[in-house]
Amino acid sequence: MSKSPARMDLPQGTLDLVVLQVVAGGSIHGYGIAQRIKRASRDALQVPQGSLYPALHRLERQKLLVAEWKPSDTGRAARFYRLTASGRARLQERTARWIRLAEAVGLILQTAGGGAR
């Protein structure tokens, strides 16, 4: 049986991108966002509440997300977040930048004189 990968922290500035991507899948509450990130990353990423909820509020203040109170699966009221048109545009822009950055770093790591192998 294989071990799950070591958990790691998100690089600075990527939490918003990850949250926007998860919320792009449809209306979801905070706990669901955290669980979806954990599952999608195969347990490598775990976002603590102390980071997630301030990010959700920040994205809401920036009008990238909107939230409404609705009953959750447990019957308790929870804030469900969904992407705004501005949020969708920001997600596309940030995704394109992330892909360019990842490609550039990959090229550097592949160079012959680039260090440890």
C-alpha cells in the first residue's frame, strides 16, 4: 500500500487561485471547499480554517465571490459561496499566469547546468 504524499503548504499567493477554482465548480460552503482541496490534491494540501475563512471573506470583499446562507447537508445553516463574473475572469487570468510560471520554472529545472539532479 502506498503512503499518501507529505502534506505541504500552498506557495504564497496561490490560496485565492485554488479557492476560486474549487468554487467555479458550483455553490459550496467553506468546509466543502477545504475537503475538495484536500481530495483533489490527494491529501497533499490541507487548508486550515484560519487561512481559508479569511481568504473567503477577502474574495467576497473583492466581489470575486458572493455568499448566501442556506441549509447544509446536515441541516445547519452555512454560507455557500459562488463565483461572480469578476471572479471567473480573475480565475482565468490567474490560471494563465500560473501555467506560464510553472512552465518557466520547469524549463529552468530542466537546464543542464541547473544544479542537483
